[in-house]
Amino acid sequence: NVTAVLAAVIADTKSGTAGADAVKVQGVIGWVGAHEAVAAEIRLYERLFAEPQPDAGGRDFIEFLNPNSLRIVQGFVEPSLANAAADQRWQFERHGYFVTDRVDHRADRPVFNKITGLKDSFSK
């Protein structure tokens, strides 16, 4: 768990402003303000099988089901996402692409399903 973030704000260097080229940016932090954040359920889907070819060689594919193929976590989103329509797609910074759940998503209980991560290293 993150307990502290050390950062500095360099005034007048925001991308698209005259001072943007004054410094080389090493990283940008994006966040949702605590007072406006909306609690949401985030469903993180991983590969269903632990093996790339679970039925190869006559094997029983059930043996290779990934017990961690779905992990549900609680997070926070911007208020506008609470009212998002079903099946709308979003990029969650540094996590990947998500879709508004078509069945369970409600304004008072937003639910987002992971579509894909930003980087997939399974085949490497």
C-alpha cells in the first residue's frame, strides 16, 4: 500500500503551455479528488487458463483453469463515470481498458470490467 507520495509542482509547465518545454517531465500523477471520488467495483479479468493450450495432448482442460482469473477490487472513479451508459469503454490510467458492466452497473454502485491491460507479457 502506498503511504506517501513525494512530488513537486513546477508552475507554468503544464503540457500545451508556453513553459511546457522548460523541464523534462519524468512522470505525471493523475488522481481523483477524495471529496468527489465515487466508490466503484473493479473486476480484473486475467487468462481463464494457466496453460496456453489446456486441452493439448488429450489433457482435461479443467485441470488448467486459473483460480485467479477474476479478482474483484474496490476503487474510486471520477463522478462522471457513475452515470456512464452500459458498454461504454474507458482507459484507466496505467491499468488498461475497461468497460461499464451492462448488467450490474448503477449510478449508486458503478461496476467496470477489465477488457485488456496496457501490456501483455503472457506470450513472452
